[in-house]
Amino acid sequence: MNVKSRAKVGAAFGVAALGLGILASPASADPSPVTDYRQLAGVGSDTTQYVMNGIGDAVTNTNGKIVASWNATGTATVKTKATGCDTVARPDGSSAGINALNADITAGTHCIDFARSSRGPVDTTTTDLTWIPYAKDGVTYATDLGSTLPTNLTKAQLAAIYQCNSTEFPNAQPLLPQSGSGTRTFWLSAIGITEAQVGSCVDGTIQEHNGAAILNGNQLMPYSIAQWIAQGKGLSDVPNRRAESRLRSINGLAPTTGTGSAIALNTAFDAGFLRNVYNVVPTANLSDSVIAETFVGTGSKVCTATSTIATYGFGTVSNCGDSTTASLKGER
């Protein structure tokens, strides 16, 4: 199937999803209007941009909406605050968002208040940043509807494919998200290989969670389960990028449960491929009243937005809002 035909299929699939009757209240991609300068500005992960957009439209305090969440892709720069923050470079991915937060701290510009992240801290020798968990996601591999690859692979088989030394599937064409993607980092760790072990047959330049990147039956890519679910719901703020991609099983376990409007993350999916997602804040700002009420503790604004979290395909976590665990502190 050519790209044009694939686009038509994706569009048709999106229309079909609209008929499922599972639309939610629309949230905006980037704050809408863009002059809506809210109390906290966040950037970073593609994986969690839509759920944080939804939360941004849902949670308020006495000063109005709290969270302005800027998507990973779009215009090259964004204006995050009314004054002094006119040309903030838009970060694409978890690492890019964390780096932007670090740079903002160093510069003292206060243009970025938090970073969205689908990975935990890498360097835990410092405690300048705190990763605050709020939802559960999983990552599996996706293939084309008519793929020549199996609908179930083991961790060992996936590791061999991404090292380009699989004797079982020598024609496999593995794809990876762009450098700096939290999903890329997580996926490689989950299948048990390092960046240095990624084979030369891997295309590591695709935008994450974009099923249209799969152009033939030999290709496979890691895909956020929550993103795939949300993209098929017909939500007004979530583009359906699934095209003909389908999520596949790992080690004999399915990534989702239910069908139609009841489809959800399978919380019994292989544990090595389940992950928490986070909002990252400067540790020094944990005592700030707006940061605290929004992110910290099970009673925080984000942690109590459970219906919004579920709408966007994520599950709940028992340690939602935890800001005290040492393993959640990390690099500056």
C-alpha cells in the first residue's frame, strides 16, 4: 500500500472511531488561545503531551487554569509567559524537555516550570530535579496490519532484531524514535540492549507514536500503548497517527484489554514493558504552593484527575504524586 492510500485508511479509521461514542471534552494542543499564559508552563515528552493538555484544561485553582502544556512538535519556538519568554525553543521529547528545564534553571528565566517525561532519571548522583509519577503506560511493538512479522515476539527476539543479528527474522526493518525520546530510552532498556548495541539496519529518526512511519510489512516500531489507545478514540485534540499499525504481544501477553470503547491498557502486560510517566520539577520548587498543589501527593490536582488520565489511555499508579523517594531524584 502506498503512502497516499495509507493516509486514506488512517482517515477512515479515525472516522470509524468517531462512531464509537467515546468522545471526551476537547482539550487544546498547546494552550488555546496561545495568549492564555497559565501559572505553570511545561514542555517535553510526546507520549504525555495530550494527557497533560487534557489535565491543563481540567484543573484549576482560585487563579484559574494552572497548567499550560506545550506539545513536542509544532512551531520552532513558543511563548510560555506573558513577558520575558517570547522565543523559547520547543523541545521534542523527554530528554529535550528536561534539558530545557535545566537550561531555564541555570539562566534563571523562569520560562519553564516542569518537564513532561516518559523516562525516569538517568544520573542519580545529584538531586536537583524530582520526577513525580502520576500515571502508568506500557510500550510494545507495532507492525502493519498485513505484516510478515509475528503478532507475538519475545524479549530476546526483539533484542536480536534491534541489534540487526536476528537469524529468525533477517528481513525485519526495525524503527526507533528520534534521539532524546523517552520512549526510545525505555524501549532499549526494556529489550535489554544499549544505544551502542543498536544495529546499523535500524532507522532511528522517526517521530515517536506515529504509525504512518510503518510503510511495509517488514517494519516494526515501539509504540506507547496509551498513545495508541487515545489516538483511536476520536478525541478532538489527539491526531489519529495510527494508520494501519497494530499493537502486538510480547512474551505471550497482550498490551490491551477490552474492545471498542472499553479498550484499555493491560496492567498485567509484561512488567518489563510497563512504565510510570512523570512530571519533572526543580527539587527546590517542591515547596512552592502552586507546584505542590498541582503535582505533589495523592490529593494533588493531577493525581485526582483520574478520569482525564483514563480518557487518554493511561492507568493509575499507587505512588502518584510521590516527591520523596530517593530514586526519583536526578540530574540537573
